[in-house]
Amino acid sequence: MVPHEEEQTQELSEAPSEAPEVRATVGSETVDLGPTGAELPDPSQQGNEPLPERVGRFVVLDKLGEGAFGVVYLAKEGNLGREVAIKFAPASCDADSLARFMAEAQITAQLDHPGVVPVYSLELGSDGTLAYAMKPIQGETLLERIQQGRAIVREQGVGSRDWRRLCNEHLERFARACEAVHFAHSRGVLHRDLKPENVMLGPHHEVYVLDWGLAKVLDREEPPAGAVDPSASPRATQGGHIKGTPLYMSPEQARGEVSDLGPEADVYALGMILHELIYLTPARTGATMIETIRAAERNVLLAPPAELDTSAELRAVVAKATASEPQQRYHSADELARELRRVLRDQETVAYPDRGWRRVRRYIVRHPRLVAFLIAGGMVATAAIVSVLQLQQQEAVAEAQVEAEITQRALNDLQSLTSDRAREVAIRFLSYGRLTASLAAATAEIERDGTPGERPFPAGAFELEADAPPGSVRSDHYAGRLVNPRATVGLAPPGPAGARDLALLGRLQHRLRACFASPTAPLGEAAALEHAIVNHLTPLEWAYVALDRSGALVLFPASSGDWGAGYDPRQRPWYREAVQVYRRSGRTLNWSNPYLDIFGQGVVITCTQVVQGDEGEVLGVAALDISVGELSASLLRFPELAGFRHAALLDPRGRVLLTSAGGKPSSPPPPYRYAQTVNAVRTGRSGLFSSADEVVSWSVLPQLGWAVVVQADREPLIRSFR
């Protein structure tokens, strides 16, 4: 809200959104999520750092590991006493990498399957650090099991009982990994980096598919990526325009055909893992990363070692899974899992159908009584009739199964689309949270330094257009007021302390102005930035800072206001609420209740950050006012969705803030039409329900508690997948 006008606004929600956050940052740089491109301060230092003592409600116990995609710590959750693993965002990443980190957390959390590690929560620290907590797992990777197999074969030979038992155990547990991948595919998610290192076998027969950092949601565009690292190992994961591990990637993946990848690409990688699992050596080799990628493009595979050559069925299964053309492979990872179980049960496989005497022998083994009866005579015709009836029944069951799969795909796609859109809205708001934290950090720095700067203009300088500072223009968005996008305005209660603090706050002019920068209005291009501010081409309304010591306040863009001589920002609701939340819970970052802007710009929310001193004392409050309508209205359109009816943005109480139909919000906002959706949003749960004629999907925004809800006609939606 504008600091001097919040009393004229109308409340839309009684309670602020109190999202959990991470209190400590370890090994991670502060990264700008938003469109400004401005560099934020790094909360960590280089070198070996001690373990953080706490991360929100988690007590850190040990460091588990560190890689290109983040740092993982072992911690204990204070209120439940359970151990969790906490993964932090990478130490150096851009907005796209941070968005991929959030996507990994959300994708893993929404893949509710025994073969995917459960994610408990997404955490945001007061300094903007992103992390998520998940279940800690123990066990061995498939790569370690393959190394054990090599040791057994080397010591006991290929005919040993230990090797046969280990091989059968590997096939059964690998089939369960295939089922976990199939579940992800049914939810519209590709893994793209399947390899033995990313399959974990637990001590109690658990099977987990790990590392969803390169996962791709089908039919969703990705941001442009960098080039391949030619110096990396062929077993290392690539994150450039060719994503995955060259030793296991499919030809189409090696060619960088990202938009055309389907479940068959993951099936190919599973086939490559299966080859290494049963033959104890990779199916592909290459001296360098580039050489291995070239071999993957041409699907150059090594023949199985002669001493480990196994059954014809397994050879055929590996060959079908690793075929050059996607349509020649198994159409799903579940088909591959069923095929492996046929091998374990000595049943006929799709990849190697029975012929001649082999078919007769298998039939006799499976149907000894029927064969004996047929030999006795007289049942050939009856058996034929029974077979026809069974075939008809199987066809009817197959048609029903296909229809059910089509329906499930359509519902999964709608839920995935809703989740993606909610994540986009959340990322926008989180970026402004980081901007506010940066502004507070800059304020604390000038407080410690104590060097005064040029004082902001007084409010009276903008009362008359003829006397206003250069660059002042009237803005329709700001109710026809004089607005100066080059300067700041300052005010303080009477007294020498206020005058001294206004000089200090004058040094924040550049930081306040930088909050409004964007790719279309860069900070260095003054004319473009000023045009964007005056004409409101950015969701930001105001940026301001107030000091606790004197009540001095600085505001950008500069404008006149009805402050009066006794105006004290410390008595305003936005300031008092930020300080009260900090003293009550220790949380420095706070989001206000949404409210109606008095200039008629729709719903606005204020993000505040307490400015802390060296001893944790309150030095002041930094704040940004953000237009929710400007930021979110464009994200509530779904032209690509067949049968789309409408979409809405709900507050944490399940009330409608914005809709895709547009228009001004009402006060108080009405509850959403479906009580099932309202109850789920109030408890922070995303979901979907379907009736005979419509489908409703909703996804709760991380940290804010709001939700994006999408409604579509059932029949057109499902028909688009047939």
C-alpha cells in the first residue's frame, strides 16, 4: 500500500499469509528470481563454512553431500523429532536454474509413489534462500550392485548360485523402478537422466528413482540452455541443450530434440541400465563426452560379453527397449516391467514370441491338464470356442482400459498445467520477496556506515507543477498526481534525528529505483525505465523504507501526498504488522493481506522486510507494493486447454480474488463455488475432482497459500487426447 493511504483501502483477507521459511543459508548464493536482472548480495562466504545451526524448524545435524544441483544436509524436525534431508538451491544459479530447482521440488512432491522419495515441505529463508525437506534414504545404488555382481562373477563364475540369485533379485527390483518411472509418465513427467546411480535399493526392499533435477513436464516449453561441456565424463549429467547422461541417453535425446521427447526416451535409458545390470558392462562407450554423444546419436551399442550371454528372451527385451526409433521400443515403462516379470516367470515375451516346439513345450508346462484332456480327444472344438470368447472378453477389457488411460492422461495434463501456472505466479512473488530483502540489507549497510547522502525532496516540492523538480510529470495511473521517476521524496517527524536520517536514506535512491527495472526497462536505460514507471508497465506500485529511530521515510517514485506535519510511518498498519510478526515469530519477511487499491488498479499486496541491526534489533522496515491484478491476470488465460471454461486466483480462505473473465474484484470477495476446493485450499492441499460434465483442478502457491484453480468441460478435454 502507499504509506500514507492504507487507511482508505478495503481489506480482502483478515490474516496475512504466514509461509514457512529457511532461516540459514549454507553454500548458496542469493539469486534474483525476478525480471530486474539486478544483482543481490551473497549471504554466504566462499570456502569451508560451518554447518548452519537451524533451518526454520529444522536442526541441522550433518552435511550429506554437495553437487551441481544443490547441497543436502541431514536435519531433525523439531516439532516431530524425525530426521529429514534438506536440499538447498545451488550456490550459483540464475533465475532459470532457481525455477528448475523449484520445479524439481514440486515435481518430486507431486509424484506420490513408493518409488519416489517423499518431499515434506518447501522452505524460503528471510534472505531468500530456497530449500526443500524430504525423506532421508539409505541403501545402495544399482551401480554399486553392478560392481558387486562383477566381484561375484570374478570370484565364483557365471554359473554360480549367488550370481543367479543376485541377477533375479536385480530384475525384480528393477521392474519396480520401471513402474515408478511409468507412474511419472502417467503424470506427464519425463525423468531424462535415468542411470544406475539414480536408482537406489533400500535395505528393506525399497526401490527409489532419484534425481528429478532434469525432469521435463510434457508439452511444456523450457528456457534456453547452455552448451554441452565437452570436458566432462561420459557418465556425468549434462544440463545444456543436450540434457542427460550420454552413456544412457536415447538417440533423439542426444540430438537435442527436446520438444519431441516422449516416454520412449526414458524407456531407452531403462533398457541401457538393464543391459548393464545383466551383462555388468555399459552398452555404450566413448573416450570423451563428444565421442559418446556421437555414438548415442547413431545408437552404436556394444554386443554382450560372450561369457555373460544370457537367455534369448532377455537379449530380445534389451534390443527392443534400446531400438533406434521410439515407435519400435516398448510404449511405456510399465510394458517393460511386465516383460521382465514374464522372463522371471518363464512366460512368453512380446520381444521374443514363442515359435514351434518352444511354444508347444511352454503350453504343456502351463496347461498340463488341458493338454492331457486334449490328447484324450474330443475337446479341440470346445477349446477353440473358449479361446474365441476369451479373446472377445480381452478385447472389451482392453478397450475399457484404453479409455481409462486416455481419461487419466487428460486429468493428469490438466493438473500438471494448473501446477505449472501456480508455480509461475509463485516465482513472480518470490522474486519481489528477494528484492525487498535486498532493499532491507542495503538499508542496514548504510546504517552501519553512517555516511549521509543527498536528502530526498520534501513532499511540498511536488504540490505545484511549475515548481516541481525536473523530470516530474502527471501520471494517470497515480490518479493524475505529479510523479518523478528520477528522484525520491522523504519526510520525517520534526526534530534533528529525522533530518539526519533523511540524509542517510537519500543514499537509497539508486536501490529503490533499481526495484522497478526489468528486461524491457533496464536500469541503465533511463528513458525506458522512466516511461515504464510513469505508465505503470511494471507490477510495482511503490518502493519505500522507514527507520525506527526517528520515523524518517523515503519513497520512490517521488510524489506529493497528504501526509501532514505529524505523519509517522511507525504508526501505520504495514509497519506495525511487520514489526509484530518479527518479534512474535522471528520472521523478517511478511506479506500483507490483499486489498483494493484506491487508484482503481485492482488487488494490491505489500511485501515488508524488517531491517535488522547487528544484535537483531529493529532498525526499520523496507516495503514494496505489488499490483496482483497486473501481475496475475495474464497468467489466468489458458488458450491451449481444450474445453477451458474459466480460471481464478483464490486467497488462502478459498475466496475469489481474480478471474480470467476480468473485472474488478468485490469486497468482501465471494467464496469459490465448490466447497471441496475451498476446504482443500484452506488446508494448503492441491487437488482435482471430476464430474459427469466438468473437471476442476487447483494448485496452492508455495509460501503464499493462494491457489490457481482451472475449470474445463470434461468431454472436450478428454476428446483432445483421443
